[in-house]
Amino acid sequence: VKVKVLDIDRERQRISLGRRAVLMPVDGGAELSIEAGERVCLIGRNGAGKSTTFKLITGQLEPDRGEITARQDLIVSQLEQTLPEALDLPVTDVIRSGLTQIEALLDEYARKSKLDLDKHGLRELEELHAKIDTHDGWHLDQRVETTITDLKLPADKKMNELSGGWRRRVALAKALVQKPDLLLLDEPTNHLDIATIRWLEDRIYGYDGAVMFITHDRAFLQRLATRIVEIDRGKLTSWPGDYANFLRRKEKALEDEIVAEDKFDKKLAEEEAWIRQGIKARRKRNEGRVRALMKMREEFEERIARESKARIHIEEAEQSGRKVIRARNVSYSYGDETVISNFSAKIMRGDRIGLIGNNGVGKTTLLLSLIHISEPTRH
């Protein structure tokens, strides 16, 4: 995998997970650093490398070049963009599985406590005890129960009994339950209802550790981000402040870039005209000028063009009537549980209808019924 996000400085490329919680410079050469308490939003066009950056941080991918280092006891937790599988597992077990790193510390502490330790061993045991204290690792069952209560999760159900929105909530609980030093969130608002998004915003806003997130939800981004890191043409650029500040400064940076490139291109054209004069360009006193031209040519060849604005063209189909869908007394049940009861609606061409409701109330089921993927039951 070619990791373009590490191409900022070819001489020194590092992402370092450091002692203060998260990402810190190593020998002054870090390309990305995050301090404890920061809420950093990673932005960029689709395919720019946002999810790849997360995979580099978590160790799922190895960089082609550069260096990624992490302290030994750093706890990193991630909410994946995709929905968790609808497995035949209880909700409580799935959330508990997010505590494996802390449980490993507890197991190691229990093992060492049974040994006849010397001074060095006792010191290691004390350090292990301090790590568990730091991560509040002595009351894991209570943490699981508290997380379930906070997110109002159905602890008595299994994953394959839940809607997509509820499975997303469970995945969020699994990421939050271990109180990580660095919390990675990939499109965290996907599949969540409005009430849960507001709860998540409040939770992240007051989070003690560092948070790095990817989102297309501009309201979520504007409220939470203390800094924005942009991936653009293979480079990481840090923009302090919120999204509104980023937009202002980005526009000015692009204007300055265009001016600088115009000056460069004009100078390159002058030098190309000079080199074509022939013998004068090869005189010994002009060798430095020739070398400078060669360097300018290389720089021009390596320039990555700016992304143009997206253009979407939709062909209009022949109008065949104003009515799109008419539903009469549509009902749907899962066993004895009715999720849709006697729903009737007429949808006309040009209508733009927002379907809202809490997770699990039947939004997706209604859509599938309307387009005949799920057959409704009628009363």
C-alpha cells in the first residue's frame, strides 16, 4: 500500500504516539502530533488516505517509508466506519471485548502477585498497579454496566436481534468503555439517531483523552474540532481552530499557492528559453544556472494538481407521471412486535421527505417495505 500521507517531508517522516497521551514529536521531526485533550478532525477528499492514516496509527498497516512509534502502555480505541456484524453474541459480551488491553494488565498483575518477587520484581508489580490505576481497571464490570446505561443499550439482546442503528451504538460503547488515551472515530454519526448524536457530542466535548475523528457531518465537526488536519495531494497540513476558521484560511492559502505557481511557471519559461540559446548556457560560469533549471524541471514534474470541484450531471428521465409511490395501511411486524402500523402516504415526484426517529423504531424497515424488498404484513 502506498501511504501518501507520509510524503510531507521525505527526509524525516514520523508519526509518534507519545507519553502525554497521544501523538508527539520525536527528535523534532514528527509530521503529526496530538496533545492530550485535543479533538482533531482529519479531513480530505474520498480516497485521500483518511482511513489509511487510522490504520497506520493502530498498526493495521505498516508504512512504506517513515516511522511510527508508540509508548508501551498507550491505549488506542477505534470506532470503525462499517457496521459491526450481526453476530449471535450478547450485547454485554461485545462491549466487554473492548477491554482486552486492560484485562491483559489485570491478568499479568494476578500472575506476578503469586510469585516470590525480588526488589526488581516488586518494582515492576508497583508499576503495573499504577498502570491499572491510571486506566481505572479495577472495576471493569461496573464500567460495562455504566456504559450500557449511558447509551440505553438493550443488554439482554443479541447483536443479530438489533437494527443497524443499535449495532452502531454497541460499537460506540465498545470503543468508549476502555477510556482510551486516543479515541479514533471514523464517521461516528453514521446510523445514529439525533438524540444519540447529541449525547456523543457532549461525551466527546468533555473527554479527558485525545480524540481524532473523520466526519462529513459539518455541524458535528464545527462544534467539536479544536484543530483540523487536512490530507491534500499527499500532504498533511494542520489548521488550528474550528471548521469556519479552516475555510477562511484554506481559501487564502489556495490563492497564495496560485500566485506562487504562476511566478514559478513564468520563471521556468524564461529559463527554458535561455537554455535553448545553446552555447551560452553551457559556459562554465553558467553551470549553476543550468543545475537550477534542472531542479526546477524536477519540481514542476512532481507538482500534484489541485483537485477540481466535483461536477455531477444527472440525466432527466422522461416524465411519466407525478405519483411515485402510494402506500395504504402498510404494517410490518417482527414476530409479536409491531414496528409499523397502518402507514399510509402518497409520494409525488419532486417531494423531498425526511424520515426521522430513534434507532430501531422501523425507519429502514419502512423504506424496504415501500420498495418491495421486504413484504409488508397487512391488517
